[in-house]
Amino acid sequence: MRLDVITLFPDFMRQCADVGVVGRARERGLLQLETWNPRDYATGNYRRVDDRPFGGGPGMLMLIEPLRACIDAARAAAGPAPLIYLSPQGERLTQASVRRFAAMPRLLLLCGRYEGIDERLIAREVDEEVSIGDYVLSGGELAAAVLLDAIGRLQEGALNDADSAAQDSFEDGLLDCPHFTRSDTEGTTGIPDVLLSGDHAAIRRWRRLQSLGRTWLRRPDLLARASLDKDDRALLEAFRRDWLASQAKNEP
């Protein structure tokens, strides 16, 4: 897969793509990253990429002309691709949308700065607006780095264990179960007995129970949208019953 990022800070994006799973995906030829700087396509002695907005107000807006020229150059380099604008006004990024993006052969990511981008360019050039949360960043680069990481780890062969991604939170609409590993100082203290039993069927059941229960406690909105079968509903009811009993027992 190829990702082209339009940004005023190309070095930052390249540094983000050099580490961890994304760096390994690039080394293995699974993910290609290219950056495009709108300032390289600005004209005039100062190579300006921003100006004041009509109607007044604080801040500056990114100019249409250098952005459009930069977008055109990026598209011409490797063919057409959807242009994704990282914006707090976009649709919230989910694991489902990450999987959709990860399956595409190429994406263009547009990082805004200052107070944003001229609305006319958004209307004419942008295919989707994507937000990573209900808060405002100084620019789109951090959001693009989040999307880069989420997409990169889903490229086939990027993870050493392919089952790792399948067990992540949100993959089936639920949060992941708690995990434990070996500790020289803690030993097996606090580890549920079932995880030490070697009974794989019981372990699978416990993990599903915990996944359902944790989602119920922390993200009931996800649970409301999840498709639960008869067994899942029974497990969730068992978790609720035990949790409510433990709460009542701990009340003064």
C-alpha cells in the first residue's frame, strides 16, 4: 500500500513512519510513504501558504493555490486515489474505517494547519474528512500519524503474529479482555486461575466473558451496537450478576 501525505512538516511524518510496526512494514515493502510539502508549490519570494480569512477574525487559512498544485503533483505521481482530510469536523475514525482504508492500494492524506483550509478547496478536492476525536490539534500531522500506524499494522505480514490484530479491541465491536504475562517480582499473584489451568476452552470462555463485561462497564455505546448471539448474552448476564453482587458486598 502507498500513502502520500500532504504536509508542511514532511520530516515529522517520515520520522513517525520509521519506528515500530510501521517501520517494519516499510522495511518489508508492505507500506510505502511519500510526503509532499505545499510550500514547494507556493510562488513569490516568501513562498506563502497562508492568508487572512474573509470576514476577519483571528488566525490564518491555508491558501488554495499551493495546496491544489501540491495535490495535483501527488496525484500525478502514482495515479488517482481518495483524498482524506484530517479534520476535527470529519467522521470519527473507527476500526472498521481503518480496515476499509487499509484495503485500498493508495491513499492521499491532507494535513491542515493554522485555522484550517479554504472551504472551496475542501468542496472540490476532498473525498472524505476524518477525525480522530472531539478535540483540536495544532495541525493534521498527528492525526495522519495515527491513521498511518493504524493502517500500517493491518498490512498483511506487518505483524509477526497475524492473529494479534484479530484479537484487538474493536475488531468485533467489543473491547479486548485483560491480559497478563510472567513477572519475576509478582509471580502468579493476581492472575485468574483459569489462565493457569491449561484448559483452552475455559480460557476462551473467560476471555469472551471479560471482553463483554469490560465493554459493558466502559463502553456501553459499543455494546448497544454489537451483534450478540445467545451464548454471548448468557455470558454478559453472568458477568453483570457477579459484578452487581460484588458491588453490593463492598457497600458499607
